Amino acid sequence: MTPPPGWYRDPSAPHQERWWDGTAWTEHRRAAEPVGYGQAVGQAPVPVPVPVPVPVPVPGPERGPGTGGRGKAVAVTAAAAVLVAAIVTGVFVLGEDDEGSARTRTPPVTATATDPAPVDDPPSSSPTASEPSADDPALVEDQLNGITLPLPDGWVRPEHVAEDDVMMTTDGTYDCPADGSVCRHGLVVSRTVTANAESSPKVLAQQDIEDAADDAYDRDLIGNKPFGGIESHEEVASGPVAVAGRAGYYVRWRVTTAEGPGGYVQSMVFPSTVGTESPILVRYVFDAGEDGPPLADMDTITKGIRPIGDADTGGGVGSGIGPTD
């Protein structure tokens, strides 16, 4: 069954209407009526069969001469109004989606060369804020001890480092001044203290500092002396420190080597925030001289240590940290 004759949206020019004579499109066109609620702008509905109520004549008093033409005009006008309303209603069929909410369905339209190109939805103008996480490139994570450490500028995650507890190193390497192996200007180590039953951060830091100096500037893992050995050392700072919300202690030495500018080592111990609260040891090794990292990075890293998943719990060194140069 084909639609009755009438004005419909022109499939080849959605901005106007075209006359359908009941069997085919004619060349008669006119400006389109205003778009109704729920209809997409520029969409041309295809003529669809819509049942059209036929006005039924109502018996009444006999009309006199001259009234028949006006009655026929009224009937034709009413029928046309019903036809337009039925067509508009037929285009929009309300259904329900999978969740039971009402939605509007429109008949499919075959695209033509004159149809406007689809327009993408504009991007959202409200960026989503996110909290820092362990995946942040400015953080490194020590999962064993339940902490994260910040990566200052010039520091990177360890690559091609023999020790598995090194958390970060300075970027790049250089030839060691003595034995000819490869050295780095700085590194930071994080490990759990398991050598003895001592739990005092102060005692553990004082016990570790000499080993830290020997491991960094005396002999390496295979017995070489990258800096020709240690000639002397002196304590330049020590005292209480708050780390990740826990009370700890640190000791810092200045080390003089046989070759090269020497460096600084620091041993810092504080209780873990997870498990049995075993003491955590963080060692800092910084070359001295203009090529070494700034000593202020020790404080920056210390202040930035956090328990995993708790970015608000911080710490930092006290006034007794001593000189930083």
C-alpha cells in the first residue's frame, strides 16, 4: 500500500518538501514546515503508509442552495488536517530500550549525495582529575616495604644495576676514576633490616653508615676499587627524621677517596607502616663535586616518601639535618 498524495520531506533535499502524487514524486517542491519535537534536523522521513481516518457524514437538516460547496470544502480541510497529523505521528514511534526507558525511533533514511555529513559530539570541557599513583612516572614503588619514593629531576628508575634493592639512580653513567668499571653519580637503596633483632632506628642507622660508605666508595661487588679506596670520612649530619608518618633517624658522612672527588653517604632507618613494622633502611649515595647530584635531593626524596596508597601521609627532616652543601 502506497502513501496517499501529499507533501513529504524530499529525500534528495531534506530542507524542503516535495509532492507525492500517490505513486511517484513530482517536480513540485516547497519550503519545509518547522521541525517537530524529537526529529533530527535535516532528516527526511520517507513516505510511510499511515491509516487515515475518513470523515463520516453526519445526518442533519437539509442544506439550501449554495451550502454544498462550503460543506465539501470544510470536509476536505478536516481530512487534510487529520492526514498531516497522522503522518507526523507516524514518523515518531515511541519504544522502550533494554532498561525500560522511553526512546524515540525514526525510520531509516537512505543517504544521498546532498545529505549533510554527520557531526561528531563535541568533546567534554571538564577534565577528570586523578590522584597521583605508583604508576606516575615521578614515583618509584617499593612493594616489599610498602612505600613509594619520588623521582627528582635527573633521576631515573634503575637499569642494568646488579643490586635488586636499588630504587633509583642518576641518569647516565661514567668511567670510574680507578679500576675502570662503570659508575653512577648517585643512587638510592631501600631494603628491610633483617641482620639483627635491633629495632631502634638510631642504633641501626649508626651501625649501617660504615657499611654504606664501604659499599659505595671502597670495594664493589666483585672486589674492585672504583675510586682507589676510602682515605677518610667524617660525620656531617645526624638526627631524628619523620618518614612516611613514622619517627626515624639518619646519619650522613662525607667520604674522601684516593681518586675522584669522593662523595656523601647517608643511612636512614624508620619503622615500616605495613606487616610487622620491620625497620626500613634507605641508603643515599651521592658523588661530590660539580657532577654529583645536589644534596638537597636527599631531603626532597625523604620528604616525598609515602606509604603505598596514602598520598597524604608525609614527613621530612628536622632542623638538625645539618648543612646541605
